[in-house]
Amino acid sequence: MSTREQWGTRAGFVLAAIGSAIGLGNIWRYPYVLYENGGGSFLIPYFFALFTAGIPILLLEFWIGHRYRKAAPYALRDLARGWSWLGWWPAMVCFVIVTYYAVVLAWALSYMYFSFGLQWGDDTKAFLYGNFLKLTDSPSVVGGLQWHIVLPVVIVWAIVFFYVYRGVRKGIERANKVMIPLLLVMIAIVVFRGVTLPGAVDGLNHLLTPDFSKLANPQVWIAAYSQVFFSLSIAFGVMITYASYLPKRADINNSAFITGLANSGFEFFAALGVFGAIGFLAHVQGADVKDVASAGPGLAFVVFPKIISELPALNELFGVLFFGALVLAGLTSAISLVEVSIAAVMEKFSWSRQKAASIVCGAAFVGSLVYTTGGGLYYLDIVDHFINAFGGLLVGLLEVILVGWVVKKTAEARAYTNTMSDFAIGSWWDFCVRYVTPIVLGAMTLLNLVKEFREPYEGYPLWALLTLGAGVAAAALIVSVAFHLSDARNLKPVSHGKQEGM
Ligand code: PHE
């Protein structure tokens, strides 16, 4: 077996981890989550989640990747015999996510183009759902492929494929070294414009005014944990895979803190710009901030085009900057999402990177086509809801149970990362991994399950929820177990080579 690919520089690894973390979730999800869950007071559950689960699990995954130097399924198998399914599962989840994530990027790319001449017109809602998506009346009406959306999807996949095909150092690292600094510059301009617009202060007041009564609501704590998991890309196999490309000596503790804090800093910064701009729109329309605020596609493709049209000057430029920022943030996340599967199948089938990248990206592209149909937005919404409800958090829960209670390696992990890091992590980390995180995640999983059975998500028809939602999530798990079983059959004795710092 040839030697494992490696990052060229330490900054390359940290930038790639940050690039995976910073994505659509930071720009279109976080601001609204913050607003809806108590504003300033939400920072309490948020930072609690970040420091008890976010950064500790990030450290744990960096350790697993660095220690075992394999793709997620095999790193986990080496950590604990019989657990490779826990690496295949997030790999499948990432594969499903990237099929629709790429489509959202394609929409953003189209809107970059629509910025020229502000082609969305006055009724941005009608433009999005009618003219652009051609959304059908219900999920049962598929509505055929929309070729004007297939085209940008092809472009997005071509870019992602280009970088993962070229490998870790020449592809992924390079993409992040170019895209992340560029993204920061673009977002800084957008945020600066957002907070200096008339009415911005009103938006920021709505965003930040604390509502401490919300802290008593468990849903607010669930929102904090879900945001931290998705936004930091933890429990998705990404961070294990990326850390497996580190050189023997690497400052893991520092990298985990930098990644976690950079991601949170970015989303908080973005939220200021988003709500400044929302305050401006409310001001212009004589409306209330709460009637203008939204998240997801509604925020990015209905509210923002309106804001962009209303700007006093340089409208087209700000359109390109905003949608361009979405595209860049999303591309680096999409690259990380496919890399999890690529690394895993490269090892499973002993394929070359080129072959694995071609097959994984090709298959994911075909999957993306589902969301380019007239009913695409419905399918996207349902799949996204279920795969997240039963993907990330559950994998995170199982990971901490595995390390904290099954193989009982928290002390070993901490000793390992401490010997090669600038500063040492104390025993609070073990406490978080063994007690705090499993208890909170366990309670959340139960609450989520109860909620799912009580009320069908968004009132979609049951058949759609069962096939697209629960069906896709279950299929991801079944395929993972199948891969696991076939791994077990081919199980050869594994050797870890010589490990330093143990
Ligand atoms: N963290 C990314 C975002 O905020 C999404 C992502 C999730 C990427 C899981 C990789 C893995 O948009």
C-alpha cells in the first residue's frame, strides 16, 4: 500500500477543517436560530454546547483520525473491533447531504448571475418558486427535470470533482487556501454594508435582545446542540478523515480550538450582517423585523434579493458578493462531504483516488438530479430534516459512548494529543466525553423521537415522509451495516505501524 496522502502545511489542515465547518449553516441557518431562540440569551446554551460537546468531540475526532490514520470506517474499526459501521454511517449521511447541498449551491450560482440586472424583479417570492424552481403543487407531482437548474448543478459538481480528484494537498488544501480568505473578504464587505444601513440597529436589537425565559425550554437547548454539530461538521466523519491526513507531529489541541472558535466567530459575524440587512428591509417596507426575518432558502433567495434590490447603491455588486459568499462557503463544505466517502471507498476497494472520486462524484451528481425537478424543494426539505434528525446527533452520541464507556480510552486520547500540542487539555475533557455529552445527547435523541411521532414534519403527506425521510435515513444505515459486514468478512489483521506520543 502506498503511503497516505498528507496536508502540505499545518495551516492547510486547519483551513480545510474551517472550510468544512463554515458553510450554508453559518450564513442562512445560524442567524435565525439565534434570533428565534432568545437572541443574546441563546449564547448561553450555544457556548455550553460548544465547550461541552462541540470542541470536545472535534478533539476526539482529530485524535481518532490522527491516531489510526484511516478513513472513518477503518479508523473506528481499529479503535474498536466491530464498529466500522459507525464510520460507514456518517459517510452515507454525508453522501446523501452532498446530493442536495450541491443543488443549493447551484441555486446560489444562478442567483449570482441573476444579480446582473436584478433579474428577480419586484416579487422575489414568485420569482423563486414560480419562475426559477417551478415548484409543483405537492410532492406527488414530480414535474420533470428543470434544465436551467441542471446546468449550474453540473458546474458545481465539476468544481468539486476537480479538487477532490487532485488529492489532498494539490486539490482540497489548495481550494481552501484560495476560497476561505476570499470568502472572509467578501463576507466582511457584506456585513459592513449590512450593519451600516438605515434601520440596521433595529434588526440587531431584535437579533440580540436576550429573552432569558427561553432558557427553560428544552427545545432551545436542542437547537443549540443541533446548530453546533451541523455547523462544526462533527459526527459526520469529516474531521476524522481530514485529521487522518495530518503528519505524525501535529498540534491537535490548538487546531481544535482554532477551528471551533473560528467557526463560531464567523457565524456570529454573519448574523450581524444578516440582521442588519433585515432591519434595513423592515425599515424600507415599514414592516416589523419579525415579519421579515427568516432562514434557509426563504432568507437567501426571497428576502436577500429584495434587500439587494433596495440598496441605495452598487446593488449588482452586493448581489454578486452575497451569493458568491454562499457559493464559496458551500463549496469547501461540499468538498469535505464527498471526501468522507471517497476516502472510505478508496480503502475499501483499494481504488485509486481518481477512480474513487469519479465514481463517488458521478453517483452523487445523479442523486442531485432528484432535487432539480419541479418537486425538488419538497424532497430536499424532507430528506434534509430526517437525515439531520437521525444522522449527526446519534452518531455523536454513539461516538462518545464508544470512546468513553466501551473501549474507555479518554485518558489515552488526552495523553496522546497533549504530548504533541502547545497546551494541554485537562480532565474536564474526559468528564464532558463520558458524562455531560452522552446525557445531553441521549435526552435530545429521545425528545426528537417523541416529537417526530407526535407531529408529521411540516404536515407533509405520510408516504413522502416515510419514503424520502425515514426511508432514506434507514437506507443509509442499512447500507452502512452491509458495508460493515462485508468488511468483517474480509477482515485482515490490522497493524497500526509505530505510533508516536503514546
Ligand atoms: N458545516 C457545514 C455548514 O455549516 C455543513 C456540513 C455538515 C459539512 C456536515 C460537512 C459535514 O454548512
